[in-house]
Amino acid sequence: MPDRKLTNEMLERMVDTNDEWIVKRTGIRERRIAQNTATWELALEAGKRALTDAGLDAAALDLIIVGTATPDFFTPSVSCIVQGKLGAEKAMAFDLSAACSGFVYCVDVADSFIRAGKAKNILVICAETLSRIIDYTDRSTCVIFGDGAAAAVFQASDADDGVLTTYMRANGTLGECLKAPILPEEDPLAPGPRAVCDHRFLKMAGSDVFRFTATAVPEAIDAVLHQANMTADQIDWFVLHQANVRILHMITTRYGLNPDKVYVNIDRYGNTSGVSVALCLDEMRKAGKLQPGQHIVICGFGGGLTYGAALIRI
Ligand code: ACO
């Protein structure tokens, strides 16, 4: 995660908002901002650390997938830049655009490549520099999002653990609810033929996305539980996209869960899009919370709109 913190108190001095509203409505206290840092730089650092942690040489990678909604270029992709810098000579590399569902979608793709026998070693990275597309005069979005990166290594194995089942969906008819154009759109009121205007910034119909999550998240969680023939009380951890603490509370109540089973770190990082689920898993593992044999449901939802869940045994 970038070192630079953007706290609620700092935002109070930038827009008409206050710490109490932000904490009560979102659960966020601070987020990280990657100043003068490209998405590929965050991705490369996370990827290097994951490889070191896994004790794997980049030369052994068959595939690198970067989940991002904020790539640095139309081309080359973030994953190709990372592939080149890592010297992962035999790896295929592509980016995956599923916004806040990024890591969960990447898990499904990595699992599918391994099951198809097309890859043995895969590096999945999620990286976002959302601060580049946030309008810091728009209080409805600037208090929500943060930057960061997280990565995981996937390896083929004969063991019967790993990704047990997945459920991935999209609802493109709701795409306008969360939109960030790639090119600045023409502003008829601004001078010049293609003046840069704030239309390049991310716009979110927050309450519409919130309503969508109320049905999409339980749909995805119910589906993976059903497919694995398991019930919610058999799951050790629910690791959901950190979009709003109220969504996490809604899921805790709906499934009658012990709140300690639903991991929360949105207070420290805000909404980091596809990064969030991987970031949670990394924190949990480093804190010794993850033990062999545990079952984890991961769930992502967001821009696209996309959503999905996976049930994993570690
Ligand atoms: N400070 C103070 N007041 C605010 C702020 C703020 N930062 N932002 C909005 N308000 C005001 C609004 O202007 C509105 O005022 P009004 O009633 O006078 O019009 C009031 O608060 C309520 O606004 P809502 O937008 O209805 O607030 P809501 O309770 O829905 O919370 C939020 C907004 C936090 C964005 C919520 O809708 C949400 O979390 N949505 C889901 C986001 C999500 O899941 N996104 C998907 C992932 S993102 C991705 O994929 C990149």
C-alpha cells in the first residue's frame, strides 16, 4: 500500500463533509494515495513480494493476470509491463477489467487455466490508482476510494483444497451506475474542441449500486454455498469487497454470522476496488488468522456492474 494517508480530517478541509458522516455511512477513516506512482509500479512491487513469499522464480510463471480498472495505457497492458520487468520470459500476460470484482474474477480465471492444464504457476495481481480518476471536489466519491495493490500466486496441485467452486456474473444493463470514461469527453461549454473536463472522473450513483449489492451479493454467496453443499455456519471466513461497512453488516445479519467471521479493513484503506479482497487475505494470513482446512467465501461486486463469489479451502 502507498505510504501517503488521506484521512477524513483532511477531506473535511477539501469538501463539505465530516468525519462523523463518512464513518457512519461508509465505515472509512482513512485511505492511501499513490502520488506520482503508476499502476504498474504498485503492481510490480506487489507481484515481487508475492513471488518472494511463495518462493517462486518469475521464470517459472506461465501466466500473469493483472486485475485493474486504472491501467496506465491503452497498450501495453499493466500485466505486460510487469511481465517484462519481472523477466517472466515464458509467461502469457493480460489485464482483466472487472473493477471491484477484479480479484474474485481473477481467481476464477486462474483456477480455470490450472484446471484446463494450460498453466501451472500463475501470478494474479490487483492494482489500482483510483486517485487519478477521482474528482476531489465531489464529496460523494472522493471520500470512498483509495489506491493500492495486492498479489497472490496460484499453483497446480493434486491436493483437494484450493478453489472449490465459483459463481461469476455481470449485469451490463446497470453499467451507467459506475462510470469513468477512458478519454475526456467533449465539454460543449469549455473552450477548444476537446477540452479536458471533469467527465473523465469516476461518477457513481452510489445508492443504485448499493441497491444492486443487496441482491447480487447474497445471490453469489448462496450460489457457492449451494454448489459446495455447505451452509454459512460451516464457513470460517467471509472476505467481501470492502465497498461500505454497511454492506458487510447486511451480510452478517442476513446469514446470522458471528461478526468476527466477516473481515473488515475498509476503515484503513477505503474502497480499493479489485484490490480489497486480496488485501484482506494478505492481512489475515500475516496475522495468523488463516489455518489449513478452513473454508473461506470471497465475494466481489462493483463496476460493470460485475459480481461473483468463490469458495476456497486452504
Ligand atoms: N459527506 C456528507 N454528506 C454526503 C457525502 C459526504 N461525503 N456524500 C453524500 N452526501 C449526502 C448526499 O448529498 C445526500 O444528501 P441529500 O439527502 O441532502 O441529497 C445524503 O448524503 C445521502 O446521499 P446518498 O448517496 O443517498 O448516501 P448513501 O447512504 O447511499 O451513501 C455511498 C453513499 C456511501 C456511496 C453508498 O451509496 C455506497 O456505499 N454505495 C455502494 C458503493 C459500491 O458498492 N460501489 C461498488 C464498488 S466501486 C467500484 O466498482 C469501482
